[in-house]
Amino acid sequence: MTTIYAFANQKGGVGKTTTAVNLAAFLALRDASVLLVDLDPQGNATSSLGVERFALSHSIYQSLINHVPVNGIILPTKISKLALAPSTAPLAAAEVELASIPDREHLLSEKLRDVSAGYDYIFVDCPPSLGLLTVNALTAADRVILPVQCEYLALEGLAQLMHTLALVQENLNPRLQLFGLVMTMYDSRMRLAQQVVEEVKKHFPDQVFQTLIPRSVRVAEAPGFGEPLATFDPYSRGAQAYAQLAQEFLEREQKQTAERAARIADEEQPSVMSHMPYAVGEASEVL
């Protein structure tokens, strides 16, 4: 069964795209089939995977606005089990164009339904805003991952983002769950970074991933070469951190899946009373 993850944060420059790209790459190298949907008009996820976005004739924009099937825009990448639904410049106008479309919040969900059977995971890289594109991603997603930069200002937007998630869950997508927060650009030499991690863990004790993504030159360089860290420099600190994050991701997913199955089993378990020949009132009458 395919699980859709949205990577969201309304603040730019927090490592959102970097986390989506590299986590997808390491999962693909572990033999999971992954589709990365670049829903950011800046197209950084597309460029990070070595695709020249300005040379593309079709992208996720054509799927949302011009009804081109998602299967018709998907591109292969250098990692065999990782595919890309790219972004191009016209996506910047999609916010305005979507505003006049009925049921506009569910467009992405409808488009992904046609391709979901072919992948274990679909990752949606959201734009750094809480507009219609991000709402579409959250409406389509089963779970959301929040990359959080280890700096003080990154904390200020978390409350607004959590409020948006609650609104989407209440009004558009009741199955949406917060899967975890990834602390990015961590510098162990800075006391502030440690304080930010502690503060986030205090408010989200069960949701913060233990893996800390370090601030690293190689992490910053990899997109310029059009490669994820897994192939660009697999032995770098950043690559090792994302490999560890992929392992933690799989362990957390397995645990949550098992807990969900147990809850469903409990809900379906017939009541003891249903096996009795009489209800309590009826039994008293018989006696």
C-alpha cells in the first residue's frame, strides 16, 4: 500500500527539499520504490536530481491545470527506484489559477490516485508557504514530515504550521498525521542549536527524529552537481546522517503500522455480550 508524505514548512531555507530528496534517495537504495513530486515552483528538488527544468515541456503544473496524467510527466533518475514528477516555472502561476477551480484542494490527491499503486512511497516537496499548493499536498498526504532548522527563528513558525495542519485535518483530510520533525543544519559547536533541539523536543517529545542533520559543505554542494548525497558523497557526514534517518524512518513507520493494525483489530473485536444468548434485560426476564 502506498503511503504519501508531504514535506512542509512555510519558512524557506530550512532543509525541506534537501531532506525530501536525500531521504527518498536512501530509501530507493534500500529497494523501496519512491516517487518524488516537486510541488515547489522554485524546482529545487528537480534540479537536485540532475533534471534541467527549463528544458521540460511537461511538469506537475500540466497535471494540475491542463489535466495531463501524472504518468505522462514522470521522469527516471540516476537511482533506478527513484522517479521524479518535476516542477517548471509555470507552476508559480498555479496558486492564482487554482483559485477558480471547484474542489481545488483535492486536485493533487486525484492526480496521484492514478499512479499510487506503482510506488511504496510518494514524497511531495511543498513550497515554502501555506498557500493552495501546500494545502493540496497536505490534503493528498497520509503523513507529514516537518524539517526544522536548528535556529531560533525556525521555532516561531511552528505554531502557525501546526494550526494549518489541524485545519486541514479537520476540514479536508482527517487521515493526515504528523509523522515527525527532522532537525536540520545542526552545529554541535553552537549552544543555540542544542537549545533549539531541546525546545522542540519539549513540545513534541514523541515526534522529533533522533537523527540530527548536520550543517555540512557537502550537503550544500550536492544539489549543484544534480545528485543526492547517496551518490555524490556517500561517506560524508551529511550522507551518513540521511542514511541513519532513512533507517529511523523505516523503524518508525513499521512501529506505527503495527500500532494501527492493533487498534483496528481491537475495534473489530466482537463484544463479549454479543456471544451471550440474551441481553442483560432479556436474561432477567427469562429468570
